[in-house]
Amino acid sequence: EEEEEDPEPTLEDLVALEAEAWEADDLDGVDPLVLAAAEEDATPWPTALEGLKLGYVCAALRAGDIVAYEDPERRAALDALGFDWGDPDKYLAGVPWNLFLACLFSYSKVKGNLDVPWDFVLPDQEPWPLPLRGVALGEMTNNLRAQETKLRTHFPLRARLLDSMGFLFLPPLYHEPPQTFDTRLPPCLRLDTDQLGITREKRRRILTSEINRAAKAKAKAKEEFHIPPPGTPDLDYAKFTVAQLKSILADRGLKTTAKVKRDYVDRLAQHDRKLIEAAAAKREKKPTPPQPVVPKPVVSPEPVVSPEPVVSEPLPHLFSSSAADH
């Protein structure tokens, strides 16, 4: 008789085979993929946790964004599971980042600044957000300020964000600063000259000296002042005092009243521009004087010189005595 072929094992057979192998502590010859598939099917993930970003949650626990390390019950539960808390230098104690940032943003919108008092707690009233009421923002702010070095070293993006918001890393303050009182006697009861400060006589001398100095400076400026001629181009009137500007306006017959110094300056500058434009227009309209006619020099004619008469000498043979006899 022909031997019947063994049927293909079912999933239940594989699970039973895996259990027997684990009990015998002998997994030789068992396909690891088969074991993994059987284990995944035997222990499925809870439906309520499907889609949970477990890696993100673990990173938030290690950074302090989720309060667990400082909570005794949560820490004990995670320690029992063997949870690795990571590098303690990268843990920001007492600063749940998302909660802190939401409270800080709300404070800036309501108060208009980031000057959070050391004991500030979000009040249970409008317009504060309902989920954030009762959060101790002042305590979290000082916790963050105390860990500024750790924040800038391991969380530079968070530090940059706070700097862009205008957050100031002041010295942390966890209690109200002590009040200081002036224990000295009132000025009227002090007997020490140093505590009394400046005396009336000294104050009078200082005021007299300042008045005299101002009067001398004013007199010196008045002596050096000369009224500029009207129509001076590119003259900076802003360097003159109001009194000097009034003197210039009075000299030119212009209005000497104004609200501010700039009005005097504009008025004089406008007057100079008008004078300069009028002078330029006058030069253009002025006719060109006729050029004088220079008479040409009269050239006298040269005198005509008559030729001298030519006197011919008598020929000797014609006027000789012998010829006369003949």
C-alpha cells in the first residue's frame, strides 16, 4: 500500500509546536519566520493602542515633556517595566514643553508681554483658556531659567524660539524678594552734612553759576552774530537761534511770529529763493547794450611828387667860340 502524504500543518499545529519547543528549550529546526508569525498572531496588539506613536511618547518621557520621572507612582510603574530614562543631562525638570509653551503664548496675548511673575498661576476667569486655568506658569518659567545651559545645549530650537518671542532668561526666583526699608532719619532730622546732601547755600551758588554761564554764552553768541545779506544762496538758517532768526526777519521786514523754530527757517529760506529767482529773471530780461562803433582810421593820400626838370648840359662843340664866329 502506498503511504499517505502528511497533510500540511495548520496554524494551531504550528503554535503547539512552538510551545513544545520552548518547553523543551530546543528550537533547532524551527523556522524563525514561522515562530514570529505565530507569536504575532497569538499576542495581537490592543485595538485601543493602534496608531500610538510609542517612540514619540518615550522621547517625551526622557526629555521631561511628559511628567513621569518626578511623579513617584508613574516612575515606579515605568521602572517595573524596565523603562530606559536615557541621558539625565537631556531631561528638563519641571517644564512640560507643550503645556509651558501654550501657557506662555496665552500670557503674551492677554498681558502683552512675557514678564511672568514668579508666583503667577493662570486664573480661573475670562479670557484665560479653560484647559490651562490653574497652571503654575511662574514656577515653570523659573524652572526653565534655572536650566538655561541645558536648554541651549540639547534643545537649541526651543531656545531659539523663546529668543524670537522676546523671552528673557533672568535669574530664577522661587520666593518673594525681601523688602528693603530706608532706616535713615528724615532729612529734616539728620544732623550729618553728608546725609543732608546739598545745602541751600550751595544750591544757590550752583544756580547762580549756571545762570552766569548761560548769560555769558548768550552774550558771546550775540557779539559773534552778523545779519546775513538777503538772497544769500545755500545759507543754513538752522544754526541760528530763535532770537537771531527773529532779528534777521525784522531786518528784512518779514513776519517775526511762529510756533516753532522750523517756521522761521522755512520763511527765511523761501524769501532767499524768491530773491534769487527774481534776480535771475531780471538778468534774463535786461537788453544787451549796443556795442560802441569804433571809427575806422582815415588814411590820407600820399602826396604826388612832380618830377624834377632835367637840365641838359650844352655840348662843347656847339657853343665853342669857333662855332660862334661861323
